[in-house]
Amino acid sequence: MKVAFIGTHGVGKTTLCYDLAAALKKRDLTVELVREVARECPLPINQETTLKAQSWILHTQIAWELHADAKADVVVCDRAVLDNFCYMRRAFTGAPAEAVLEGLVRSWTKTYDALFKVPVVGDPRFDGVRDLDRTFQREIDGSIDQTLASWGVPHVALDPVRRAEWGALVLDALLPRLKPQELLFPETGERMTTTGAPDA
């Protein structure tokens, strides 16, 4: 299974990624976390980004996801190719590369088993990498929502009012999909993990 938290910068995606990975590991699943690729980009990002930078980010995201998928039951991604594409499109709408990359992104978006859209709940805070411009943050958020709608991408939009419950809501949405990996002890009906031990 591959899960991604999508949304603009500064909304709490990274925290959700780590919380979900920890919760799944407690259920004896192997988990790989794909960090936010843009933080490792050697080229300009944010409002100063370049087409080369966004191409690097998109292709590196795919490579990291493939690498993680080969090693784990569940891959948890801090962003997906779709939201990275929205940063590129904001700066380079109409560029010849946009159409080429859009085909790739549309196709790759279908490889995620679950997408969770994290809403804006406050102003971005400085983290050493991401832009603090509130207008820029909300432009990206709007572009992501528009792209999800126009492409008809299945996703779960987290409720900004229920922020304290996001982690539990995500886990509740995913656990039914993970049940085929579990077995039941016929005598007791207890769930048995893939290691053969009862699920505590």
C-alpha cells in the first residue's frame, strides 16, 4: 500500500506522516517514509523555482517511491507527485514541458492507494526551507484542490475543524484496507499479525 499526504506547505503533513508510520509499525507492518523531496533539491524552489528544479523534484519523488515500495508493506509519502506538479504549473503554465509532465503526473497519481488532502489551518511558519508568503501558500492550496477536482482524483479531504483527530481519522480509513494482510485465530476470533502472534 502507498499512502500520501498532499497539500500546500506549512499545514502539518510531515507530522501526520510520522504519526501514521509509527501507528502502522505497532501493527507489525513494515513501513517506509518518503520525505519531502523538495527539501533535498539542489536548485531553487518556492517562488524562485525553475523548470529544471521542478523536473528534478518530480522525477526524484518517483524514484524514492519506487525504492521505498520495494522494501515495505506500506509506503507513507510526505507529498505526492500531484502537489509537486502544482508548484511547477503555478510558475510555468503553458510551457511545453507542462503537457509532458502532466501526462506523467496523471498516470503516476493512480499508483497511490490513498491520498489525504491536508487543509490550510494557519499561516506558514519558518522551517528554514519553505516560503512564508501567505498568498503563495494559498495559491498552491487552491491549485491542488482544482487539480484534484478537474482530474477526478479520489482522495480524503481532512476537516480543518477536526485537526486534533486527523491522525485517528487517517488510521481508521486505512485499517480496513490492511485487514487482508491479517489472519484470525479460528478458536478466539482474535486477529493474528503476519508474524503469527496475536494482535495486542
